Amino acid sequence: MARLVAGIGSSHVPSIGRAHDQGKQDTPEWAPLFDGFAPVKRWLAEEVQADVVIVVYNDHGTEFLLDRYPTFALGVADSYAVADEGYGPRPLPQFKGDPAFSAHLAQSLLTQEFDMTLCQEMALDHGFLTAMPLLWDAAPAWPVAVVPLFVNVVQHPLPTAQRCFKLGQALRRAIDSYPEDLRVVVLGTGGLSHQLNGERFGHLNPSWDRWWLDTISHDPQTLAALTHLELIRDAGAEGCEVIMWLVMRGAMGAQVRELHRTYYAPMTTGMALLTLEEIASRD
Amino acid sequence: MQPSSFPTSNADATHLPGTYLFDLALSRQGYVFNRMCAALRKPEARAEFLVDPDAYMRAQGVSEAHRDAVHRRDWLALTRLGGNLFFFLKLAVTLGVGLYAVGAQMRGESYEEFMRTRSVPGAV
């Protein structure tokens, strides 16, 4: 039977990918961020040994254009390409999918009345890519298969935070009902506080970010009850992306243990990594 | 459970100064412009755009107001005209303008002024 073995929340800032590709991991400006990922990467390789990662992410005008914009979409392909976001694709290998697992997730989610858009082709941009090489070695090939789960956090109306949490709960039931022995990680991406539009560009709120990280383990319902307006006010317009972390948190049981946390806010985004593990079975 | 309030139009976010909620009204206004920006994902489109930006934008049906704002590198005006940053960043980088320069312009600051407001300006 498939088993959820970890829940991870991570920011997906493009500058992290650039620093990674340019080998700036040990520079004073970037070491605080990359050093924070290193122990989690080790733990994933040595102890977790996941087979599949469900990556909850948003696209940034790269693959999903505004002519038809899904609210939730799920990859069901056997491979996924690395996208060109306007400055050439990043030097990362393409990802292998798990179409049988994806098909099961699709069937289960639809049965649970989450009507996903199902995609046979998805090129992946920084929303998906940023955390991946910081958590798993990309070369020579990714050691994990992936299932991309897209959430609209770009064009309002967005799904509510509560809906994202419930999608996570449904996703967990889907994982638990898969008969194959798979070790599954759910990775929620985005945030934390940042705003990239208008005169309020650069809005950052480290104390709110800390509150979010402090609260998600033991009281996710408080976060799921937040409105978009509250999120925009406190975390910034693009800070709304944090609702994708609630898909990850919804997939985990009530009792979770925080294994690791990193937070760094050097420029315009609160960059965070949070690693959670379940303590008890779901109630 | 129905959330007590969530933004369904820009009007709901107007009390947040300097914030432009990318809703369906703005998306409609910026639709052709954003579509043109997304086309710049392809290297051949970027090359064609750079030969004659105005001709490229006209051929894509981009309005005069949007084209004027592009020529002035006025990202704030483009935002008000329904441009979405994630889309027009592809245009900006094609023109050699990075995210932080775009942000500085929207804030009404020079790049250097903006960078002085950041805690680790070397982390770019």
C-alpha cells in the first residue's frame, strides 16, 4: 500500500534556482538558504527514500495561459519537461512521471468530487522546479518520480484556503487507497510573504511568516480559515501562494512533528523550508 | 462554510494601497498583451520581437496604450492596464530588465534606492 512518508513546504523563488545553477551555494549571501536545505536533502536520501513526490505548485504564465485557466490540474503523463520561462530552460534533467499512480489519484479525487483538469503534457516552471534540486540530486537522473498538482493562485477568483486544505485531505485518501507499495512525499510550494505587483512591490512580513510556520503544524484550521484579502494584506498579493502549503498540510494527519525549519528573507520574499512528519495515525 | 469575505473585484483590494488584484476584469483588459508576453517563451519569438518590438506587438494585436507603456518601460502602467507581472517579466527580461528593476520602477525608485531597502541586496 502507498504510504505518505513526509510533508514539506518550500518557497519557489526564481533567484534560488539561479543561485543554484551559478554555484553560489557557499557565498555569504546564499549559504544561509542552501545550508538550511542540506540536512533535509540528506534525510530524504538516507532515511525517507521516497518513490514519488506530489508537487503542489503554480505556473507563472509559462504553461497555463489565460485563454483557459484551470483551478486545479493534475499531471497524468509519463514524463514532464523543464520549461523555458523567457531566458532559456534551466540545466535540469526532465522528470519521470508515474502515470499509473496519477491515474489512481485522478480517479480517487474525481470520486471525492474534486474535478481536476487532467494533463498529458505539462512543462514545469520555477513554481515546480526551485525546490527539487535542493531536495534531491538531479544528476544523472532524478531519484524520484513526480506528480505535478497545479493550483491557480494567479488569476482571481482563487480557490479558498479551506478548499486547498480539503483537497489535501482528499489527496491523502487517494494515496492511502493505492495498492502498490510506494513511499510518497507531498511538497507544497510557494510564499511566504512577498508582493511583486504595484507600488507595494517588495512588501515583506517576516513576523507573519514566522506565525504561519509556527501555526501550520498544530493549528492548520486557523490558516485554512484565512481569506484571500487577509492573506494579501499581511503576506502580500503573491503571498496568497501559501494556500498551496495547505494542500500538503491537509494530506497529513492531525498530529505532526516539525523535523526541520529554515527561514531567510534577504530580498523580496520570505524563503522558507518546513519539514513535517506524522506522529499518530489520522483521526 | 462560506468565507466571510474574499476579494471578488479590485474594489475590494483598493484599501490596500499599491496593490492591483489580478482578477477577471484586469485579466480581460490585459489579455492580448499577456498573450503576447507568453509567446516570448520561445527563443525565436524573442529574436523576432527584438528586431522591431513595435511591429511585433502590432502583429500580435497589442493596443497602443500597452505598446506605449512598453516603450516607456512603465511596468506600473502595464499593471494598471491588466498586465500580469509573471507574464510581462518574460518581456522585461527579453529587453534586459530584471525583476528588481521592474519593482523599483513600480515603487517610483531608482534600482539603487530600491536595493538599499533590502536586507541582503547581494542575494540576487
